[in-house]
Amino acid sequence: MGANLPDEVLLDAYSSAVVAASERVGPAVVHIQVMQAPRPENGNTPRGGTGSGFVFTPDGFILTNSHVVHGARTIHVTFADGTSQDADLVGDDPDTDIAVIRVGGHQLPVAALGSSRALQVGQLAIAIGNPYGFQHTVTAGVVSALGRSLRSMTGRLIDDVIQTDAALNPGNSGGPLVNSRGEVIGVNTAIIPFAQGICFATAIDTAKWVVEQLLRFGRVRRGYIGVAGATIAISTRAQRFHGLAAGAGVRVESLEAGGAAGRAGVEPGDVIIGYDGEDVAGVDQLHRLLSEERIGKKTSLTLLRRAQKLELPIQAEEMPERP
């Protein structure tokens, strides 16, 4: 039926959806201005930065990107109506590029959090930001791809990333990506420099989990065994000899003094191929397995040491907080 409608009717419906979503969410989108603490590598000169964010509770909790506020000495928030106030950092997670800050207030306009679980490629995606501090900006496109992985500034992979062609600029980083109903489906997090029409957002279901952790602990708790490693291929001969399902593992390059892996008897040169009964085919997979529920849990690490296949008991610790 829609195929028989005049073009102007279809365009009006598209425009109406974008306008309605923008009007619903825009008042909750804020401009964030930060002043970073002086660092020796910057000549001990304070450095400023800006980004966007959005209020998700009426009492002033705001979602944004970690890279916008991490290490900030001061955080200043300006709302769409021009009012502004200082904010406090509740917590941030560089590994997913998500942060929560808070301002004082009550009955503030909020952006409704949707779900990214039922997203479909091709559906409308609207990116909203407040890069200037007095008026929100809106760009529209579609969900280009789902389930992407994006390397964070810490080196870990951000999983379940949404790719969209809704144009972003650096000042929009931390703003919401919303659907046609004005529900937040992602947190705009990055663009690929020099690439056209490729923008990314951390899925809102991931962001919700991170927010819960930040509100409870001030940071995301992850497991840690104290190894530095690299993904390497395992020879076909070794795979057959040991009956391995995966053709790769993690070669241990170095061990942290006093760390869980060192205490368990792991040595440099060992190749980790399993953890807690799960195959480990690379560094990213090991990171995923070192989740909060494995902190303090007595489990095992499976590895290859020369021609031997060993299984060592190990107990993951909590990853120390990043500076």
C-alpha cells in the first residue's frame, strides 16, 4: 500500500518522525564542557574539551562518553534552555566509552531508554547532540549494521556496537541515538576519521549494564589475572595432537609480579587456550570471559607449554582502577 503513496506523503511521514523524536528527546540533551587536570605529558597545562550527553533520570543523572569526562577536574553542563550548572562524575568505563555524571535538580526533562535487542538493519536512526551549548543538532539516517565490535581507547573491544550513517561530529559524542519513537537505542561514541557515512554508537542495552555497575560501584568490575598476552595461531599439528577446537590462543608475553597467573604457575611463553571450561582463541575472548561473576571464583586455566597441555587452578582478582 505504501508503495502507491505519493513521494511527498512518504517524505512528510519521514520528516514528521524525525521532528517528533527530536522534540521529544532534544530538551534532555546537554552540552558538556570539561577542564582536564594538568598532566606532565601536556606540559602541566590544563586542557579543555567538550561533548554531549543526555539526562536519563529526572533527578539529574546524565549519560555521556567516558572519553569526554575521564580525568576531568571540572565538568560544566548546559541544558537546551540555556541554563547551566556544574556536574559531578559518578563513574566512567573507558572499556565501553560510557560515563555517568550528575547535576542537581528534580523533574528534569529525560530521554526514555529503549532497547537495542530488537533493532533491525535499515530502521530509522536519529543522532542528537548539543555541541554548542545553546541548541541541539539533529541528523537522521538508518541502522547500517548491528553486532559490530569497536576497539576502545584502552585496547579492549566494545561489543554489540551499532553502525549508522547518521552523520556525527566530535561535539555530538556522548549524545543519544534514538529510534522513530524517540527512545534511546545507543550512545553515540565515535566516527572513523576520513571515512564517509560510518558512525558508531554503544548499544543502549550495553550502556544500561554499565550504568548499573557505575551506580553501584563507581566503576565496572572486571576479572583480572595479571598477564600481558598476544593472540597467536596454533599449528595444525598441535591442534590435532591435543584435540583443540580453536586454531589460536593467547601467548603469555609477561606476568605481573604477584598476580593471579604468576601464583598459579603460568610462565612467559605459555599459550592460554582455555579458561573456566571455555575455549580461548584470542585476547579479546579472554577479556570477555574475565567478567564480574568470575572475580574470586576458583576455576582453571588451560594452556600449552611446549608439547604439554596443562590445566592450572587459578582465581581471578578484580581489575585495578585505571588512573
